[in-house]
Amino acid sequence: MSEFFLELFSEEIPSSLQKNLREDLLDSFNKLFNEKFVSFKKSSSYSTPNRMILVFEGLPKQVVLKSEEIKGPNINAPEIALEGFIRSNDISKKDLFKKKIR
């Protein structure tokens, strides 16, 4: 198992903001890891007036990103349909491929 350790150094963070910032940053990373299917055993955050620290323990040694196949418009569809598909899925034209479906 591996660990992820992130230390952010900054100007002095007021003590009234440290707890909220620490929790928000940890929540953001928890959501990101869950969206990307990165499992971990334990997460924690710490802060000092000049540092913010995140620690994730029990990460897998190798993270495999899950790929997704999205069915697009028919190959005989007009070019505007293809452009709309590209925009709505936030992909580039080079990522597209044709696949024969029976």
C-alpha cells in the first residue's frame, strides 16, 4: 500500500479559517478520489498557521483509470451532429473512432 502526502505552504492562514479550509480541501480530494475510483483506507488533514497537510493512507500501488465508451451519432449523420456530440461530452475529435455495431 502507498500513501499520498500533500503539503501546501502559504502566507499565514488565520486560525478562524484553518478548520474550514482543511475540511473543504479534504472533502474535495475525497470526492475526486471517489469519482476516479481510487480507493484508500484512511484520510486526514492537518494545519498550522503556514501549512496545510493532507494525508491519504492505504492507496493501491497502481491506479487503473476506468475508461468509458459513449455511443455517438450515426456515421451518416450531418457534421453538425458530430460537433454537438463532441461539445456535449467535452472530448476532442482525435478521441473518436468508428465501430461496427451488429
